[in-house]
Amino acid sequence: MSWYKKAQMNRLVTVQDAGGYQNIVPIIMLRGKWLMNAGFYPKDKLNVSVSPESITLSIAEKSDMKREEQRIIEEDLEQRKREQREKGSLIKIPKIV
């Protein structure tokens, strides 16, 4: 399955609540690799469009520096995994977030 098809998957998210006794407000949290698969990266700036019972997110400003940093980290981890496979003993490499 390509990243695009993965990104097209529907998600069910529960609206949480926060605040105190008489100051309860709704919170919607989105997190996971599926966001990167959909093209959303840490530090991206988003446009949030709201209409009755609908919220649309779109990227207003991309964080190219963070994308490049993430790409370098992922390439480094893959290289380390390949080297360990070649040695015959695969060790677990900690995930960098």
C-alpha cells in the first residue's frame, strides 16, 4: 500500500474535554505516523477551516528544515539497520522522535 493510500484511510477520533468545573472546553488531538504519511510534519503551520460539524486542515507553511532533518535521521537509521543485518545480528535501534 502506498503512502498516499495509507493517508486516505479514515480515522475515528474522540473529542476530549479539558478545563475545570464551569470551564469545560473540547479538545481534538491528532498524532501518529499517519500524519507524516499524509504530508503533515512537526513544526508545519496549518490553516484550520471551520464550518458547522466540519473542520478542514491544510498546510499554510511547510517546515522544510524539519522535513530534511527527519529524512536524514530515517536514512541514518536504515543504514545502521543494513549494517547490522550484514553482520548477521540485528540489534534494536531506538526510535528517534
